Amino acid sequence: MLFRKYKRCGIIISVTNKKIEELLTGAFGISKKLQRIGSEAENGLKDKLEEYKNIADYNQLKVLCAMRENRLSETHFAGTTGYGYNDTGREALERIYSDVFDCESALVRPQMISGTHAIATALFGNLRYGDELLSVTGRPYDTLLKVIGQTPAKGSLAEHGVTYKEAALTEDGKPDFDEIRRLITANTKIAAIQRSKGYAWRRSFTVEEINEIIRFVKSIRKDMICFVDNCYGEFCETEEPKADILAGSLIKNPGGGLAPVGGYIAGAEEYVYAAACRLNTPGAGREIGPTLGFTTPFLQGFFLAPQIVGGALGGAAFAAAVFEMLGYPVLPKPEEKRTDIVQAVQMKNSGEVLAFCRGIQKAAPVDSFVTPEPWEMPGYDCQVVMAAGAFVQGSSIELSADAPLREPYTVFFQGGLSYMHAKTGVLTGLNEMLKNGFLVI
Ligand SMILES: *Cc1c(COP(=O)(O)O)cnc(C)c1O
């Protein structure tokens, strides 16, 4: 009987738990004391883990409904090549996305290579010479600075005559509504909202907060387009933001770990169509774009995504709980409501950052034997260290940790295709810190 219970030290420990402990100790070399700290942290998270499961279950049904209502069938999986005209699978996929995101229209394409590409496509598609883009949630994600032209770059929005302004967040990390009102002029075309924290030490914005920002912007100028960078946010709550247009990456949450490439744009037909004309050509719009055999992993990944995201939320909360117990500042805190899968932990120095990332790498299913080294990643303005042993290169719905090597030495931890994997990664990361003398327990 695998699950026969027996008593030890006054705690009921199942035989399976005992076997897990043996593997974590024997195969992964994780200190028993660290494992006990982990169990204690996990015990305090029971309600949260239950909550994430409920959100995942609801979203699972939502995706299932969309697939049923759109009569998804095997014929949709055939895919197209070349121009990709009349790709009924692609059309079904995009209808399913728009139903789940509760909007008119969606583009879900392997031709969008990354989240940045999807966001850039949405922005370029909808901005023209003389228009202004206003970021209402402070400094945008690093890779967007070149897209906007804040960091000079060939082909940026700035080069195309689109100006840019930014409403900094208040000291406590909230949108500054007075400042937003002050910055909106007759030329402001798009208000951009970033849901996730990116590489910043700030709270991520919940769907409710984002909807409030959108209502506020619309109360000033009804015709402004509200855009949401939804990266890392999909399926973390039961609803997605009520934006005019939003975008994200398929190698994050909505790809469910199975999409090998891709990005999506969803929202009002008018704005999604404008993005399609940018992605493809004016004239061809959304009617071209071969799926090249990706329709099945896109749909299957989207089907699994709610559960995968639920596990990743649990892993992030676990990381928050253990690091907080050990005295590290964490954001969000373990008990806080989550709207994305990212967990930020403030380390004391670059040595701790590198040790933690080495440990995460050791728990990877792929490339567990390599040592992550900091490098000058394209699009970033300082060295970045990334630990990831993923089936899909750069996929961050898979367990990954990354940190720009600059003060205040914050590590951003996210993903894990299962809760157990995320949890093991946190423990191997901490164990590496312990072995290198950074951690006293
Ligand atoms: C990941 C991410 C992006 C896009 O990054 P890519 O690496 O290009 O996919 C944009 N914004 C935020 C907040 C992100 O987390």
C-alpha cells in the first residue's frame, strides 16, 4: 500500500512523502533541514493552493466551453503552408482565443516570435506619425524601450514619428491618476498598461486595477485605445483585462508549455485587424499566415494552460513563503493575491543570485548539467543571468529564474510545468545558496 500512513515524530507522514524525502536528499542532495523548512512553508499555504486550484478549474471549464462552442474537430489540426489561405484550424484557434479573452477578435500566430514582437505589432499597427503613446504604469519592460525608441534603435516608433510619454508610478507603486490626466493630450492615441512587474520591484496590477485604469482613461478621452501588455498574466485570475487590445507570448502562460513559438493579440476587431495589417501586409491583413503544423500544440497547450498556470502560481507562492521565512524581502508576499506567475526575491548580493540560479538549473529536465553564466542579452542594458533548462528555448512558463545583474539584486522566478517541479527548483536553488555559505539555517 503506497499511501499507508505511519507515525514518525508525532507527524503523520505517508510512505510516499517519505520516498519523496529520500529522493530529494539522495538524488538532489537537498539538506533535510531545508526540506523541513520547505514543508513548514507549504503547510502555511494550504488555503492559497486551494484557491489557485479553484481558479484553474474555472479557467479549464472556460477553455473547454470555447472549444466545444467552436466545434473544434480533427480537421482543424491539418494546418497549411505557403500563404496559408483558408486555414480553418487557424480561424478556429483564433475564435477560441477571442471567446476565452471575451473579446471580438484575436490573432494567434507562430509568425509572432515573442511577447515583444506581439506587443510591437499591436503598437505599430495602431500608431501613426504624430500620435503619442502614453505608458500609464511607469517604465515599460526592458525590451520595449527599443521598440518605443527610448533607447535609440533602428525602426523604432520614435523613428516613425510616434512620440512617447510616461506617467511614473506613485511611491507606493500605484498608477498616478493625476499625472495620467495631466499627460493625456489631443495627440495621445494609446494608453499602455503593463500587468506584470517585468524586471521592476513593484506589485503587478490585478485585472480589477487594470480595468479601473481603463475606465479612468476613457473618462478623460473616450476614443483613446487602452492597450495591455498581458505577459505572464493569462489564467492567473478568472477574467482577463477589459482592454481594447492586449498581447502576450505563447512561450509563457497561454502556450501551456506545448507551444514551441508564437504570440497573440486579442481585442476589438478594428485594432486587431490593424495589427494583422502590420504583421502581414496591408491588404492581406489576417487572411494569410500558414500554421505549419503548429495548430495542435497551440490548442493543446491552451487547453492545458489553466492547470499549468495554477501549478506555477503555487510554485511562486512556495518560493515567496520559504524566502520570507528565511528573512528575504519578497514580492508579492505569500498570502497576497496573484495576477501573474512572477515571484521577485531580493537577494543580498550577486553571489546569492548566481548560486540560486545555478541551483534552479540543476533541477531542470533539460541541460541540468550546465552552469548559467551572465551575458549581454539582446534588448537589455545590463548583464542578465538566466537559469532555464527548458524544452522550448527561452520558455518561461517552464521553470526559470532570471536576474539583471544590477542592484538591488532581485531574482525573478517563474513557471514550472508542474507544482512539484517548481517546488524542487526552489529547494535546489536554496540548497546551492546554503552550500556556498550564503544561507544560515
Ligand atoms: C516577457 C515579457 C514581455 C515580452 O518578452 P519576450 O521575451 O519578448 O517574450 C513583455 N512584457 C513583460 C511584462 C514580460 O514579462
